[in-house]
Amino acid sequence: MNQTAKGLDRRSLLAALGGGAALGAGAAAGLTARPAAAAAAKPDPAITEVQDWSRFLGEGVAAHPYGKPSKYEAHVVKRDVEWLTAGRESSVNFTPLHELDGIITPNGLCFERHHGGIAEVDPAKHRLMINGLVDRQLVFTMDDIKRMPRTNRIYFLECAANSGMEWRGAQLNGCQFTHGMIHNVMYTGVPLRILLEEAGLKTNAKWIMVEGGDAAGMNRSIPIEKALDDCLIAFKMNGEALRAEQGYPLRIVVPGWEGNMWVKWLRRIEVGDQPWHAREETSKYTDLLADGRSRRFTFVMDAKSVVTNPSPQAPLKFKGPNVLTGMAWSGRGTITRVDVTLDGGRNWRTARLDGPVLPRSVARFYVDFDWQGEELMIQSRAMDDTGYVQPTKAELRAVRGLNSIYHNNGIQTWLVRANGETENVEIS
Amino acid sequence: MSRFRKVFAAALVMAATAGAAEAGRLGLGREALPEEVAAWDIDIRPDGQGLPPGKGSVKEGEALFLEKCAACHGEFGEGAARWPVLAGGFGSLKSAAPEKTIGSFWPYASTTFDYIRRAMPFGQAQTLTDDEVYALVAFLLSMNDVVKDDFVLSRDNFTSVKLPNEAAFYLDDRETAEKHFWRKDPCMTACKDKVEITGRARVIDVTPDDKDKSMKVE
């Protein structure tokens, strides 16, 4: 165990370590049942002493014109894995799923993946061009776009490489790292269909290419059916302007499909009669199978779920009543059911879905359970309204081999030990 | 503004958008000028659509690559430090460590042109001339044994270049190949006898804050 962590309280210990990997048995030694009705030995100073915040005036309304979380939540941050990439401009960080609840990801905690750093686009100079197989090649300003009929939709965005480091076996201790390339946000935007109709599609329009204005000039091909179905050109997330790292001032929303397609800093849409086979749909985001061949255009994200608490960064602390919670999502439709096992898949119970359960959005599930210190092997299994059932990792590998990188939606296992410590394992 | 002029201005605006409104459109945005489309329309497709006039030789490409690219990608495209490898990797795709390069993996040469033109050199995007991009693509093709050392790549011969792995790609077939993942009534009780732990993340121990471990993944 990390020597310097000695003497820190449990919270800052976890924050300092950022995961359960180095969490020694000692940290969880104080497990108690603490029944609600038990009598306190001596009066609690948190009650008997007047706290500073109860006596002195706090900061005034002008102190934080743009609010931020309590200083006691400073450990709740996105984190990156330095060894993953050569540099930080083309890299990724991860959402701290184990610290969140409900279905909405706060804007500041939405994971980031960019290929040429964060573009700081001046909205007054931002233009969206539509060219190619259209009756009129058009240019829009942000003002133009904000005068079009808009809509609000909650969708998850999951990177196709989420859980990609786990293809060969359990690697990272923490759902932030194994599953944190997902966020769930309410977008405000204009249906792409409206923009395309404004330009007028030619009859041979079959694909569009969306392109970003960043230093990577990110480009992806999208079939015209999807473009006309539910794609949005979004300028707000969770009510406020897109964050710069999420594509300010404009990004495309491609519901249920892999995050790489949701091009940020969107500056151009070209309409064509065939796909472009851009670098991000050939060199990357193709799924290499065991026979050496590769699937292409594996756009949709299959149903998936993960238990976020307990998990390696959020071990169990108390015997007795506990809340198990997690999230489930499907790019093919709506989550209909999530089952949870505590005994490694021998027996399953159906979890309680709570909060809005929407198509192509994260759904929140709970299992309220009683824990007496026995070893647990926790898994969750999502189902969607197409009848798809989240497969085990073994079932996935049987079809796809070990080199696939992308689209790992296999069932995750957390081992909870007698001291509450939780680790990422794989089981038979 | 006088009342009359206001009404007049309103009538003008309505006249301007009437055509769009009749067609069920909003009449927002304006027509893009040809120069504007030309400035932004930089994409290249496998059928050659988008290729600009120009040409470049393997030899020219080699000099450019050494000057502008080799610091990250290595002199022969073999990759310096942890920057992407651009050449080699043949026969590695079925192995435990597949090396996906332009020659071993990419289906189309046009992707190389499209990507270098828009994104490279990293941090100096869109600084290369069209002839320079032709030369760099020619050099990378030669490093991948796709063309000879004396090859000159141009708009005219571009689509004759074929990459060896093109046929290995096929469309998403999950709905048939993984049909068994759509199953009714998954097992709920007594689903298996015993459970054994087969792998642990802590054995690999690469979770961040473990500073000296380094691994390479994509």
C-alpha cells in the first residue's frame, strides 16, 4: 500500500489512488454494521458543537458567477490513462461513473476524446456548409441555425473503444477506466433533416460526410437514412452551450451510434452517393476478427450495462443494507430490463429501473441488498426492446476473437471481498 | 425608420424568402460561393472523387517525409517512440499483436491522401501543397511495397493503386453472425454449478497512478 497515503481519510485516499488497485485490506478494516437503532456511545460533536458554517456568514452571490461543485467533491474528476496514447492532444479521458447517479452526466464530467486537441472556435466565425449532391450548396451561421425549429433529446454517447482495453482480459481497476467513455446528455438542436431539406437532396444522395473544424479535420460517413431519421445538429448540452471540448459551438448527434461519428466543431456536411472510407472508418473503428478479416461500418452500439457501485473505486463500507446501482444503455432502442447477480451468475434477480427510461439513453438501475461480509461476484445483464441480451465476455470472444478493440459490450464482473474491497475480475 | 419604410422592408424580406417558403423551406442560410466550397471541400474518396490536379514521386516524398514526418513516424514509417506505425506489419493481423498499417490493413490508398491532407503533420494541419501530399502518399506506398521506388503518383494513375487488404473488409453482420445474442428468457436460477476466477486486473496492474508501468494499446 502506498505509504504516503497513510493517515489520510478514506475519501482522499481513494481520490489519491484513483482506484482500488492499491487499496489494501487495512483501508476497509473498520467495517461495521451500524444498525440505525443502535445507541450512540457518546454525543456526536457534529451535533453538539456549533460548526463554522452554522455560525459565520458564507460567501455572497457574486463569489461564483458560474457555480462549481462543493470543495468536498474535488476528487470527482475526469481522469486519463497516460500510457494509452503518445500525447495528450490525441487522447481520451474517462467519466467518473462511480461518483454519479441518475441518468444525466454533468457537462464538466463528460469524457473527452479528441484527435487534434480542443478547438476554441469563435461562434461569430463558425460556419456550417452543406455541399455535394444538393440542389443548393448552402452556408449557415450560428444565428441561422438558432432560428430553425429545434428539439430536446436525451442520448448516450459511447466511444466504440469503451472497454476496449478489456478485450484480452481484466486490465483496469475501476469502472471509470473500464466503462468511462460514455456520457448521457440532453441535447438541444435542429433535426439534420431540416437542414438537408433546406439544401434539397438530389435523388442519388445516399451518404453524408460530416467534418469538424478542428486540427484533425475529423470526418465520418453516415448513411442518408440515419441522417434523415434522428440525427441532430446540436448547440446546447444539458441546457447550456456545448462545452469547447464537446464541440462548441456545434456538433452532430448520431443517436445510438458510436461516439466517433458525433463529429464536434461541425463545419461541413457533404452529400454523396457512396461512403468516403475516411481514416476513422478504415484504419480505426473497424473490427478486426480472429480470421484476419474486419467488419466495417459497425455503427450501432449494442446493449450494455455496468454496476457502478460497488466497484473498485467505490468499495463496500458497511455490512447490512446497501445500495447497488449501475447504468444500462442500448443503441438499438430502449432498455427493457436489467438483471443482476451477486453470486457470479448462478442466480439472477431483476433490478429496479428508476428515473426516465428512454430510447438510446442511459437507464439507471438499483438493487437494494443486505450484505453480511460474504464474497460477492457482481454482474449486470442488460436487455433491450429488440430482444438483445448483453452477452458474456466469453460469448463475445467466441465470435470476435481478441483483436477487435471496439464494441466490447461483454458482461463485467466485480469481485467484492470480505473487507469490502472490490476488484475487476473475470470468471468462468 | 418611417412606418412606410418598415412595411416596405418587411415586404422585401417576404419576397426574398417566398420562393423558399413555397417549397416548404425556411429560406435560412445562403448559397455557398464556389471559392468557399473549393476552400473547404478537401475530402478524397476511393473512386478518386476530390483528388486535386498534381503529382509527386517516391523520391520527393522521401525527402519531405524525413523533413516533416520522420520525427514522429520514423524514417521508414516504422514509428518513433509510441507514435503511429505507418508501414510494415504484413501477415500480423491474425497474431496476438496485429500491426495495422497502410500496407497491412488499410483498404484504400485514398484514405492516406485524405487524412494527410487534412490532419498531418500533427499540429501543422493543412500546410502541405497538393504535390507534396501526392509525393508523401507515393513514399508511404513504396514503404509498404505497394509501388516501386521510381513511382510517380498523380491524379491520373491514383485509382490504379490497390491495397492488399481491401478484400478483407465486410459490412457489419452482427444481426446474423451474432443472432444468438437475441434470446428469449435468459436463465435466472441455478444457471451454473461452480464459478472460478479466471483473471484479475490487479495481476496486470496498469491502473493509473502506477507510474512506471507502460503498455501499448491502440
